[in-house]
Amino acid sequence: MAIAGLDLALQTFGPPVYVYHEIVHNQHVVTSFRQRGVVFVETLQEVPEGSILLFSAHGVSPEVRETAKSRKLNAIDATCPLVTKVHLEAIRFAKLGYTVVLIGHRGHDEVIGTMGEAPQAMLLVESADDVDLLDLPADAKLAYLTQTTLSVDDASRIIGRLRERFPQIVGPAKEDICYATQNRQEAVRVLAREADMVLVLGSQNSSNSQRLKELAIEHGVAARLVDGSHCIDPAWFRGDETVLVTAGASAPEAVVQDCIRLLMERFNATLDERSLRTEQVYFPLPRELRDAAKAKPEPH
């Protein structure tokens, strides 16, 4: 949705279109948009007043929204609805007087945005060991939330430790970890046992891609995280391996197919496609973007 939204923004408004942080954590996607006139920024002070600005799929804090408004930026929210769900849960729990423990990775864009919704009421834990360091009364009114791109296994361990220390802790009605993240982790968990190596197509700053690599290694299989076929070193292979190829949630399909093509051409590999889950979830584009696209005059 975020990628399609940025594409439509370029078509509707023309370049430059500004994006706060990377639209998704995938270098192939970011580079291709940059070549088309998209400007990725780390601060809103870099964006000229009155410009078109997209908030990335990872979400932003209320402070960023207010800054965009004060700078008279035409902001379009491309936050993933699954991330928005976590933001709304953080607000709800904080209003009800809970201290909210967010399970996630410090410094990740999604975590920064979520923590910004109720900074006075939120604590971050990255591991089960962090839970032991929480300086809270045994009977504290607690709730937990999770970053959407975590390892399902790691999150379960941390939640388990939280419940051991604080049996009264409550969580979201429905699990926060994104369905696309869970599906890919399940696929690696099931198929890695058949492979000699796992190739994960995704970028180093992609949390869900890193989790796939880590999961394969946990299952005793060599794994590499690469941005694309150009990063693959033929010396990694003897030529008789079974290679599991998977991809992070925001890796373009073309990148996956390029990788497969390289293995087939270089090593005469045969392809065995497996499907464990069919994804049919659809998120509509941001309304303000749809409205602007409809209002754009047809070219003569």
C-alpha cells in the first residue's frame, strides 16, 4: 500500500515528493523511487513549506504530525494499517491508566513512532532479560504491545517472561505481529530443514528480513541476507546444494525472480515452488491521495 501510494503521489503531483524516512526498508525500492524524484528525509526541516510529504509505512509520532502541520506541508499518511492498530492500542491503554510495555527494537522507525503516542506511559523491552530489569511494582497496572515485524518466537518468549513476573498484565485482543511477517517465518521454519542454505532477499535495515535470516540460523542452516542478485557471490556455493529462497515483506517480486534466474543460469538449478499460505489482504490507499488522483485533470 505504501509503495503504491508513493507511486500514485508521483503520478498525481509530479516530483519532488518528499518521504519522511524510507517508505519501506528495502534499498531496491528506495533507490528506484529516488531515481524518479522522490526525496527521502530524516527531519521535516529538510522539506520546503507547502511540499507534498508522505509518512512512511512504519508510522510517525504525533509530534511529527504537528511539525508537518506547522510547516504547512501537504502530508499524506502511508502508515501500514497494522502499525496504526498498535498506535491506537497504545493510546487506549495509556488513557486507561496502564503502563505500556512495548516489545521491539530500539531505534526502529516503527518503535519511535509508537512510543511517541504516549511517551510518559511507555517502556521498551528488547529481550526477556530486559523484562527482569523492569523497575515496577509487582501489582503495577500493565499492558504489552509488540512491534509488527518481530520474530514470533522471540515475542512469545518475552511475553511469557512478562506474564511470569506480572500475571496481571494484559495484551491486545489480537496479536500485533504482521500476518506477512508471520507467514514468512512459518515458511522458513518449515522448509529450512530441507535446505543447505537460505537466501533472504531484503535489506540490512529490514527488521522482518533480519528475523528470517536469524530463524534459519537457529535451525542450523547457513543463511545470507542480500539486497538482490548482484550481492550474491557464486563462491558461496559448491553447486549441488538445495537453496531456500525467501524474501522480506517489502522486497519486490522482481528482485526474487532475478535471484532465482541467477541460480538457474549459473548453476543449472531446478525450481521447486512451495506455497504454505495465500495472502489476500488488501489495504486501500490513503483517502487524501485517492481524492487528489480523482481530481487531477485528464491530459488532453
